[in-house]
Amino acid sequence: MKRITLTDIANKLKLTPATVSRALSNHPEISAKTKKLVKETAEALDYKRNNIASSLRSGKSHVIGVLIPTAEHTFFGSVIHGIANLANRNGYDVLIYQSNETEEFEIKGIDAFISARVDGILVSIAKHTRDFSHFKKAQQENIPIAFFDRNNDDLGIPSVVIDDYLGAFKATESLLEQGYTRIAHISGPLHSKIFKERLRGYAAALEVHNISFDSSLVYEGDVSIEAGQQGIESFMKLDNPPDAIFAVEDITALGAIKELKKRNIPVPEEVGVFGFCNDMFGEHISPSLSTIDQQTIKMGEEAFNLIFNIISGENSITSTPKVILEPIVVIRDSSVRNALKTKIS
């Protein structure tokens, strides 16, 4: 079937294509009666707006690019849900690109968004990224950019993050309050800011409770099931193994629990386990996983608001606002030695 154009609508109504275009764009110079007639005719003829042509005329694509490290974790799906909710309400579509946790694909994602003429870009930095010049490239193309979850303060780019330090502090302190005294940490790559902050929060909680920091109880992993398994393997070789694990993310905690079960070490009776993220699987595994909730839907909504305000001119790109969300402690079976099961915040 032939694609219906503005000219087709104009010919049917004996108007000019320019008048039809203005009516569909709700232009103030067009009367309410004409707008109503044009919109009803467009709907009857099944007219589809040419977004590419429209973006060339207006300079706006009404598309937000979202670059995520991986689609395997429900965490990022939940954040995207929050972004898309507000994007749709504000007339924006969302274009998603996955970096696969690599700098190479992250660069390709930014280039794809630039080529697609998106109005703004939201990014959670890949764990293996060390050179950040591709983000500056987007800014040089006058495309606003903001980070969520994983950011880099040195770049002066706005961001929405959880308080990683406080979340790690609360997770470690919760284990201490349950009577665990030798707590190990399976970290993420420590060149990444969020993983350094979680290590810092872990160490601070130990210090507050008068427990000396022991570097042999820190295993640097890569945020994976395998890293959790390898961390347990490393710790169990120590003369004095830990009695609890604070894992940098839930997927790592899952690996730790799998390895502990393989070794017939009961969780939480002998070794407690605490994650970070509140991934969907956590409440369904056995034992269910204690974790830090990162308010993912709110993070997505705040991220969209941040980039939308920059696009709209309400926030200057140079003002570098930073939104810090409160981490919420979720207590489940994996870290509770006594019979009392509660949820605290």
C-alpha cells in the first residue's frame, strides 16, 4: 500500500501541506477546528509521521540513547523500565545499546547514538572501560550525556547513583550485628569508582567496630558467578577462613553461595553471605539472599529527568548535578544466624 503523506491529507482537505504539518504539530497559529479536522483525517487515512524528516526539520529526534553494560542482569532492565516510563510520558522513544562490559563496544554504542542523532545519552560505564574520551566526543557533538549507576566524577558529567559507600557500610555492619566477626569482601575491578567505594564502605564498617582490615580477606573479581566461586576458593585456603562474605553484587554472591554449597558449608550457619543490587533472583534462591536495594525504578526515572532537563535547557551541561539515592538494606536468610527474619532500611 502507498504510504500516506502530508500532501495526501492536504489534497483531501484542500489545505496546504504546510498547514497540515502545523496542525499536526499543534502550532498556535492554526485554529482548534482545523487541528481537529486534520488530526481526524490523518487518523482515518492511517497517516504515519516521518520521524526522520521531522527530526531534520526540528533538529530533535525525540529519542534517548541508553547504553548499558549488560542485558543479563535484571538490575539494568529495571532501570530501563524507569527511564522508559518517563520517556514515553514526555514524547520520547528509548534506543538501547549493550556494551557487553567492554570499552570497544561502549565506543561503538556512543558512535551509533551520534549517528542516530539522539537528543541525549544515558550511560552506565562498562567495568573494563579505562579511557573515557568517547564520552567527551558525544559532548563535542552537542549531545547531552549523563551517567547512571556507574559514573566517573572526574569527567564533570551529571549522574544518578546509589550511595555505594553507605550501602557497603550497611551490608557489612548488618553481618557484624548478626555475630559474624571475620568478614571477607569479593570486590569488583578496583579501577572502577563504584567498586572502590564499596570496598571503602566495607573497610569503614570494620573500623567502626574495632576490627582490623585484613587484605587477605579481599578478593578482586570481575562481577560474575565465577568470581564468587573463585573468591570462596581463595578464602578457604587461608589458615583462618572468613565466617561471612560481603559480595560486591548479587551475581557474585550467587557464585559464593554455589561454591559454599559445593563444599558442604552451610549458609548462614557457618558462613553468612550478603550481596548488593537486589536482583530479582535473590529472593527465590535457597537460602534467599540478603542484599542492598538500589531503588532501580527511581534511578531510571531520575536519570531521565536529569537528561531531559538538560535537553530542555533547564539544567546547564556544565552545572553537573549529581543525584545520590539512599541504599536500602534487605535482610533475608543468607545472613541471619538467629530465627528472627526482618527487613530494615
